[in-house]
Amino acid sequence: MKELFQFLAKYNKLTNQTMMDILQTVPADDLVKDTGAFYKSIMGTLNHLLGSDVAWINRILGGVPDLEDLAAQLPEMTYSREPGEMQWATLDEFRPVRETVDGIIVDMIDRMPDEQFGQEITFKNWRGEEQTKLTWYLLMHFMNHETHHRGVVSTLLDQMGVENDYSNINRIEI
């Protein structure tokens, strides 16, 4: 199971890098323009995704004591569930944080003990409710959330006429 999540973490990192390269070609005003999407803009969507990533990584790390040192590498943030709220207003502010977090995700999976994937993690959700889930289940949700919001960004780029085929999993070498 670990091998699958190592692959997905690598895919996530490389796909985010490719997406960032494409976004660098888009005028800054277009990245923050209200498109009618749930998180208002491309940057709003990216901020939601990165904020969610940090929250999920913290939840997962809280259940894997051997990896707690990774939490200190995460960006400090004030996460808001409010659509359109942004901690990182420009791609230049956002990209290095995204790259750091993607590296932490790869590290987290690589260092996770094999047996952890079948063990439970108890955490509090965004409402403060305690939940318990298997580690692999949390990681699958986490990776699916990444893919979902990259799809939103891809759709917004399509609507802007920006070519953006960045999410093809067949491009990743295993």
C-alpha cells in the first residue's frame, strides 16, 4: 500500500509543478478574477487547496508520532473556509509555499511506517468533531481532494482559453 501512496505523492508534486508553470503564463489579474467558481478565482481555489492540505497533514501527523517533526516545516497560516479568502494573493507568494508542502507530503509518505497505513488516526474535523479513520482512507481522501481542485483550476483555465493538460497520470515514471 505504501508504494501506491508514494506514487500518488510523486504524481501530486509533479502535477502541481506543471500546473504552476502553466499558471505563470497567465496574467496576474486573471488569476484573481472572480470566475463564479465556488472559491471565486484560480487563486482562491489554490488557497483553499493549500490551506486544506496543511490542515490534513497536521491531522495525519498527529496520529503518527514518528513524523511529528514534519509539522514544524509546515507554513504558518490562518485558514478560512470562506470562499475567496486568500492568504497568498499572488502566484509568486503562493508557489514556494506549495512546493514546500508538496515536499513535506512526499517526505511524510516515504517516512511513514508500512504498518501505519492500516492503523487508525483520531482527529478533529473543521467543526471540532472527533473522528477516527484508517490512515490509508485519510490519505486517499487527501489525494482525491488535490485532484478535484486541480480539475477546477483546469476548467477555469479552459474557460480562459489557456491550454493546460497537466494532470495526465501516465506521464509519471514509476
